[in-house]
Amino acid sequence: MGVIFGPYGFFLGWRALRIKRLIKNIPRSTIRAAALGPVEIVGKASGPYTLVSPLANNECLYYRLVVLLGERGSHRIVDEMCSPVFIDDGTGKVMMDPRGAELEMDPHEGTHSDYLGHVAARHGFPKGDVVSAQEFCIKADDTIFVLGTLRENPWAAKNADVHATALSHIGPGFVSEAEADIQRRSVYEFLDPNAPSGCLQVSAAEFDLHPPVILMKGSPFIISNRSQREVISDLSWKSIVYIWGGPIATLLGVWGILKHLQWWGVLP
């Protein structure tokens, strides 16, 4: 295990060190002054309407559910859903696609949920095979730090699908207001079917669902509810532990292999 995981830990250490240096080298920008390319932005998450996370039943703009199934969690399922997400830093708003990001935030954990049974069943597992489940959420008014890439939006209004329906996804795959309403009713079955169920934001009309630019996955792509200083501090200790611990684990593994070979008589 030392021979296998030691080099991998060393690689993780250098990656953490590279990301730390990248965060230090990219100046933090306001949304109004941000240019296309890698950017660091701090602001509050907002959006025109919300979803309901399936595990904790939180009002949120985005959720990612990571479920480990099978013997010792040998099968990993990622289930996520996203409404239009914007970051507002006081100088402006920018649309963000959080899918594919490294989420540096504390998850909600639990295995007692009917939804987990549905997730397991969709992949051919009984509910009892759920080993663990973690749910990450981005909620409205959460202050978040984002390191990503600002790009021209290929889903801008000029490219919008003229055949789109009320249930069509928006932009890179955001659920529509009608689909969010259906998702909410599936969680809260007691809702009046004749009344609107969605949790709309007061300023929903202020959001441009087809903006000219969008913040999305780059190399790297990190979303955290901690400050930039806390993210850098976390990356610092990880880089030290993995860079030094990886080679030590490898050497111990090689030493253990040689000792066993000597004990078996393969080596003198």
C-alpha cells in the first residue's frame, strides 16, 4: 500500500502546492473589472429561484450528492442538480456553472433517506447497500470564494433555442423554473397542486439568464465557503503532509517488501 499510495500522495502534494501558488498569483477581481480567463471572485450566491436538496431538505441553488454503494463503498454515485447560480459582489452579478468544481465546504451526511433508496435502485443496488452519503449545497446568500475561468457564454441569447419549452434546461444545464417546481413537489408531497410551490427570489427579474459571459470549470476550479486565506492555509498543510509523507510511505513500503523477500529466502 505504501508503494502504491505513496507516489499518489506525492502527486496530490505537488498539486496542492501548485493550486496554492496559483491562488496567490491570480489577483482577486471584482465582477465589474473581471477579464476573460482565470479569476478569483468573492461574493454572495444568488439566483432567480431555488431547489430543495434531497438529503437535508435545504433551500439551495445547487446540490451535489455523493453516495457510496456496495461492499465497502466500491461504487460511487454523484447526483447533482442546479438552478441558475449567480455571484454578486456588490459591483455586479456573474452567472456560474458549479458542476465539476472542487467543493471546499462541510457536507451534510446521512443514510436515512427515501431518496437514497431511489438512487441505489436506479443503479441496481438495494437501499441497504448505501455505505455513506454526503450532500454539498450552495444556498442563496452564502458568501463563497471561487477560483475558476471566466468564458464567453456559448448559451447566450443569440444562441438560445427557439424551440425551448417550459421544462427545457437553461444554458449549460440549469433546471428551469417549471422543473424546479416539479422537483419541489416531489420532496414536499403535501403542497397544493393548484398553487405555485417555488421559492422565487424577490429580485428574480433582475437576473439575465443568457449573459454574455459565464464563470465555469477551468484548471483548477474551486468553490469554497471559506475565505481565501483559509483555503491557502488548508492547501499549505496538505502540500507539506503529502509531499513529505508520500516518499516516506513509499520507502517504508519498499523496506517492508524487501524484508518479506528476505524472510522468504528470495534475498540473502
